[in-house]
Amino acid sequence: MLVPDETRRSRKAKRPLLRSFRFWVPIGILLLVIAVGIAGALVAKAIADRAFAARDSLQSAIPLAATAKEQILASDTEGARASVAQLRSLTADAKEQADGDLWRFGEGIPVAGANLTAVREVAETIDDLVVNALEPATGLSLQNLSPVDGRIDVAQLDLASDILDRASAALTDARSTVDGIDRSALIDQVASGVAELDDALAQIEPVLEPAQKTLAILPGILGAEGPRNYLVLVQNNAESRGTGGNPASLVMITADNGAISITQQASSTDFDNGRPDPIVELDPAAASLYGDKIGRYMQDVTTTPDFPDSARIMGAFWQEQFGTPVDGTLSIDPVALSYLMEATGPVTLPTGETLDAANVVPTLLNGVYERFNSGNAIFDNARQDAFFAVAAGAVFDSVTSVSDPRALVDQVVRAAEEGRILYVPASEAEAEMIAGSRMTGRIPADNAETTMVGSYVNDITEGKLDYYMDTAVSVASDVCSVDAATAPTFTVNSSLNYTLQPDAVRDLPRYVSPARFFPKGVTSTDLVLYGPVGSTFASASVDGVPVEATPVEHLGRPAVKINVENQPASSHTVTVTFTGTPGGEYGPLQVWHTPMVRDTPVTIDAPGCAG
């Protein structure tokens, strides 16, 4: 029997929905989507949990890393090892959390994958730095580098060098990893973590390479390959010269396989001074500016601010008189000695008196003249020289037996940054190590890294009155605000503030104020101001009154010498303006100046310049 079409349609319409293909296809798809979503959510949660765990471990590691660093520098070997052990556990956990099949699977997911890869690479990098840099460093004790009975164990320097080489390799790998991360694909939280690691590497990198170079040549400096002789000039700031003062006291220090000792001492009277011709050929510009006395009197070799030239001239004086080979020339002043004594502590002289960081400067630069000068013989300074020798020996002994080398290094850096410690080595490798630093005493040859202007004080009074002289320097420039077609200007104001009171003049020892060329208590100063490289001299004035001045091209820059006389309790300001080159490239402005008995305030007014 045939079934009508309507009936068939009716039966078809009544087919159970659950058996309908059209129902199950979309439901199946929906269920699949839900299942995948749930699985994805579970995977995402698992990855997120691991990411948070890795983050927590790394965040906990940060303060431990800082603690371990301080413990290493403090020679707390046991404490450093304990801290690094905890640190190692945390970084290993972070590395483990940010790895594995599930994590690697997540790295293949668009958008999220780049972030997971970055997290893994950061965790691996930090763990590697801990294993190959910080952990080995716990075996290094700065205490082991301290002198014992005047000798440094050069074998410990080799150990330290190996540790730094290993750290350098780890740092190179870390830099390669960080630079290879595409930060544009990262979310803020991950990008900030990469940036933090980048910043940490950037802080370490400039320090590590110089440290490697230093440790590579330090055994040689300390005489590991044969004795080395270093001539030390003690500059007397009470009688100012360009790089500090009259270098009337000298010490020869010998290093032999780590053993350091004073082997010779001398004073200005030991040399042939006042000779008719300079002992060596002089730089014509230096002779034009400062006179040929810089090569005829050893007391004047430091008149020029170019310390390498001073070392060359002084070396000739030393060779003529003593013939001892010189492997390096060092300059230091009593203020720098006071800094070193902040690390070494006080010393007791054979006389029973004590020198410390507070009294060493007034004692050596002023009190010694009152104590030993009878007022009759101006140049009878044998007892003064003997006192200087004893004091120098006592301070040297304290430096070569210092118990806290880190504190000593900090004070050396402080003195070097102020120009109070200068060093010219004979070795090219040593010269390369300190090239570009203030310690070389070499004025910058261009304006690329820094635009330097200089203010240098030279006493011509013949005395020790600069103990009472304070200086201040300010610079004003439009170098960062003028257009490329306009020449920038650099105006330097250098002040001499003479603090000696009129009622103290009568009691001044004759050695402090001989009054041979100027009235007693009056100072005469040659103030020499240097402009930037390539600039030209524009004008000069003293206390606002224009004065004539003839510039001299010295060390690639214009220099102007102006003489100033100071009566007791008086102050004068010399102002000199230099004109730069339109459109020239100028680095940040800096002022270099003669280090005086007290600090020299420096101010720079350069609108538009960064910093």
C-alpha cells in the first residue's frame, strides 16, 4: 500500500531529534570546541602556574644575589657560599619550571609563544650566570689579596683572573641571548623582566673588562717577572703647581714578586736645579706658556697640567742623579694620603705622635714648617725633609698591611677622580689599561667624549701660602642651545679666595712666606685657563675689568695665563671666554682643575644639555 507523500513527510518530521544527524554535527563540534577549550585552559593554567613559579623563584633570587655580592666583597666566604647555594636552588627551580614538553609546546602557540620563549631564555641565562660567575666567585676572598708583611701573594691574583675569565664568558653568552630576544612581541610583564636583566648586564660589562685587564698585568706590576721600580712624587698643595704642588719630596718604591718596599727617598736639594738649560728638550708650547724653568728646576716639573710630560722631565732628573731605572711615575698629594688613611687607620711615628686622616694634611702642609723652621735660614729644610720621610714611611707601611682592601680601593678611586693620584707607566700594556681615565693626567685630545675646560693654579710667590688659598670654578655655555650656524661660547670663572688673616702675617714662618719677591703674606698666582679643543680665545677680565691676554696653543687647545696678586683676606675672580666652532660636536662639559688643599666647588650652567 502506498503511503501518501504527506504521510511520509509527517513521519520524517517526527524522527527523534537525538537521532538526527543535523543535531549531532553541531553538538559534536560544540563539544569538541568545549573539550579543546577545557584542555587548552588546563594547559594554559599549567603553563601559567609554572610561569608564576619561575617568576617567584627569580624574584626571591634577586635580594640573595645582592647579599652574596656584598659578602664576597667583604671576604665573608662562608656566608657567600651559603647565599649562593640558596640562590642556585632558586635559579635552578626557575629554569626547570620554564622548560619541559608542555612549556616547549606552549612556545609554538602564536603570540603567547614568544613570551614563553623569552621567560625560558631569561631563566636559563640567570642560572648560567649564577653557576659560571657568582658561584666561582665565592672562592675568591679579597682578604687573600691583602698584603701580609708588605707582600701580596701573586698566586691569588692568578686565581682571581681565572674566575673573572669564566665570568666574562658567561656574561658574553648572556649578552648574546638578551640581544637576540625580540621585545616587540612581548607583553609588558615579560618585557620588563628582560629589560631588568639587560640593565644588570649593562652595569657589569663596563667593570668586567677593565678588571680582567688589570688582573692580567698586575702580577707584572708587582714584580712577578722581576723587580719593578716606581718613582713617587709627593706634591705639596701648599705651594701650588698645575697638577697639585711642588714635588719636593720623592720616594722610590720597589716591587719584587709581590713584596713592596721603599728603597730610596730624595728631596729637591738632591738635584741640579737652576741649571742654565733644560735637562731635556721641552714642548715649545709648554715652554712658551710656563717658561723653560719646567726643565731647569725639578720643583717646577709639575707646573704644566700635562702629567706625562712632567713624568718625562722628572725621569730625566732622576736618571741624571741616581741612575735607577724607573718603570712608572706616580703622583700623590697629602690630601690623597688622608683618604688612604681613612681605610688604613692612624699611624704612629717614631717620635710617638700619631698621624690620622684628620691631622695628616694640616701637619704636613703647615704645621711642619712652624715646628722646624727657626725663622733664620729660609732654605734650611733638612729636618722638614726628614720628617716627611718618616711620615711617608709610616703611611706606606700602613697601606702595605691594610686589612680592608676594598675600602682602600674606594679611597684610591676617590683620589684619582679628583686628580690627586696620577700615574704614568713605562709599560704600554699598563698605559692601555688606564687610557682615558683621569689617573693618566693626560688632558683629553678632543671633545668627543667630554668637552673639558681647565683651570690651573701656579704659585710664583716662593712659599707655602696656598695652604690658605681656596678656589672655585664655574662655566657657562650655550653649546646646547645655539643653532648649528652659531658659534657656541664657553665662559670660565675661576676664583681665588685667600683666607689668611692680616693679623696672622707677622707670625708666619719665613719658610711659609720668605718675602723675597713679594711682601710678606702676599701671594702671586699664575692662573692658566684652557678652552675646549678647537676653540679660540675671545676675552679676559679680572673682577669684571677687561685685561690683555695672549693665548698660547697648548695640547690642542687655547690656554690663557693671567697673574693675580692676593693681599691677606682678599678674593679675585678671573673670567675668560672662549668661542667654539659652529656646528661642532661637543661631549658633556667637564672642568679639570688643580687639586688644592680643600675641595674646589665646580658649577656648570649649560641650558639644554642633558644632565
